Amino acid sequence: MPSYEPASFEDLIAGVFSRETRTIPFHEHLPAGVFLGLLDGELNVEEQEQAVAHITLCHICAQQLDELSRSVEREQRLLEESVASATLPRFVKRSDRILDCELERRAHEERESTLRSAWQAVVRLLRSSSKVRLSYALGAACLAVCLTILLPPAIQHWQRSAVTQEHFAFSLQPIAVGSGRVEASQLVELLNSPQDRPLGEVAALLIGQLRMAGTPLWERGAAFAGLRDYTIKRGDTWETLAEQHMGSRALWPIIVLANAHLSGGGEVPDVGTVIKLPSSLEP
Amino acid sequence: MKLRHVMQERRVMLWNRILQGNPPSEEELNHELLSYSRDADEDERLAVALLYACSRIARGDSEAMKRNLLVSMLCWFSAGPRAEEKLLPQPLGGEPPRINEITGLNLSWREASMLVGSNSNDYSARKRLLECLQSTCVEVWRGLYGGSSSGPFGVGLSHA
């Protein structure tokens, strides 16, 4: 008779099945290669059957297989994650390159267009007999050149000092925020008659121009927070003013243009003159 | 390592083959187990005879009985101390589960049915399987170890 007294046939065979899977204190265990072969499906049928039978009865090997299996799964997951995260920057970098090329192309076109229009405006002004207008035209032409050539790289610093869109309430906000487009003719018009223009409009047109030159300001949320009064002191230059109030010497043409009605041929106004400066740029 | 343990390991291999749908033939079983079991104790003989009987049913013609056998084996092999971290194997479609994958899961008849790809609510199938298995076990026992009695498998033969 069996080692216990079963009450029924089912009890009897349940006991047999239970004993069949009772663990054995093996002295020898499966080598690591067998575990890996089992996980990778590289064992032949007989090797696999033997390994599985051993693992069924040896709790040490079962534990090792379990740990190895988890480890392989974890590594696989990490690998998949690293591949996924490596793909994204490559894609972003590539799309950035495409965008840069497109922006460069557009900027080039816009620069050409602006310079051509500015030149035409200057020629138009030169034909007039007014000396005042002549000197002003020359100054405006210089500014146009500065804006189209010098500003785009300099504005990168400005972009870092971003302010929120809500701070911007100029009449040409669509241009400033990028949903509108500044035409070259508008800039020429501005250069021709800055004294007739509200300062906000000047600033908006300027920002629009910067954007067209390849500097998408609002993509990083950068713009003037506003304009404020400043009284020229001894020793001030456009560069020092830009450095002190805008964070970069390279941004001086913005101040010049914002005060074009005062700056004449581009010189800093006399000490004591009140000019407009872009107010602090909030991060 | 004791011979008993070697033979237990061999039998687990053979049980797995039944679960995997590749039951060993009578000749294979004779070659692997017969001479050993004749000199073994009662528990070992019971295990060998049960393996012969299950293998015979698994090689039989009745698909329903084969399926019932698989379901029952999954239930019996999965009984035992609860395996907290184990997940239920995927239902059949890929490879059928092996013993080490189900131990401690304490599968119900319905869960085991789903694992072999059937959705049986026919709980009388279990009774039919038990009757078939018991008669086969008695037959096998007589064939392997002689005698005219039903041997240890005749226990509670009220429904036999």
C-alpha cells in the first residue's frame, strides 16, 4: 500500500502528482550556458526536456532561471528604451537641420528683399533736395544693413531671456508673435518716417523683421516686455546701453531703431535726452 | 544522487511530454521505467503505473478524454504551495505549459480548460476522466506487477 491511506482514487493520484513535483536536494546544478540556451531556445528537444525536468525539481536552479529570466527581460527593456531614446534626438537633429536650412533660405531672400527696398528708399530720398532727409536716409540705410546682417546671430541671447506673450500688447502684435508677417515695404516705410510711428509699432516691425531674418522669436517666447524712458548719461553708447538694459552689446541696433527719431545719423543723442529702451526682459 | 531522484527526474520529463502533446509510447516507458519500478517501493510503483495510464489515455482515440486528461493534469500538477509571483501562462495557442510553469498556481478546472484551449463548463467531464483513469490504472497495474486484484488503485472503487 502507498505511504498514506487515501480516501478516494482522486486523493490517491493527487498524492502521486504532488510527490512527483517534490523538490530534490540536488548536489549538481545546471551550468549557466544551459539557462541561457533555455531562454534563447537554443537547446535541442532532449536537452530542453532534461533541463526543464531538473528545474522543476531543483529549487536552486529554478530560482537561478527566474533571476536570469528577469535580468534578461530587464536588459531587453533597457535596450529597447535606449534605442527609442536614441532615435528621437537623431530625428530632432535632422528636422532641426531641415528647419535651419529653410530658415536660412528664407532669411536670405528676406535680407535681399529688405536691402533692395531699403536701397530704393534711399535712392528715392537722395533724389529729394532736403539735406535733412538725405542724412536721415543714410542713417536709415545703415540701420537696415545692421538689422539684416548683425542682428540674427545676436538675437540668440535674447531668446534665452524670454518673456511671456501676455506682456506684449503692441498694435502689431500678430507680427511680433509670429502669426503675422512684416513686409519689406513696412520696414522701408518705418525707416522713412520713424517719427510718425508709435514706438510699439516700431518694436513690432523690428521683431517681425528679426523673425523673417531667421530668428523665430516667439518659438521661444521672447519679445519686449515694453518700452520705458531712459535719460542719456555721459559715457553712454548704444553698445553699453544694450549691454546694461538688454543683456548683450550686440543688440544695440534695436535701441537705435526704437529711437530713430532722436538718433539722427545713428549717433547717441546728447546727454539728458530721454530715449526709449526695451524694458527688462523677463526670463 | 539517488536512483529514486534520477527516476523522478526522468518521469517529470515524460509527464511534460504528455502535457506537450507528445506522450511516450509503451515501449519507451518500458525501456525507461519498467525494470526500475519492479524493484521500487509502492509509491514509486504508483507513480510509474499512473504515468503508464495517463500516457495510454493521451495516445488514445478519444479527443475529449485526452483534453480532459490534460486539464486534470494541469490541475493536479498546479496544486501546492501558492506561488505568489507566478503569472498564469498564456492559453494554448503557442506552446503548452510545462510543469515548472504551473506549479503553485492551484488552477481551477475552468482555468486549466482555458489553458488547453477549451472553454469547458462540463464538470462531469472530470468524473468521466477519473473513471477512465482509474480503470486504466487498474489495468496497467495488473499488467506491470501481476495479480488479479485491482491493487492500490482500487481504492474507493464505488464508481468503477
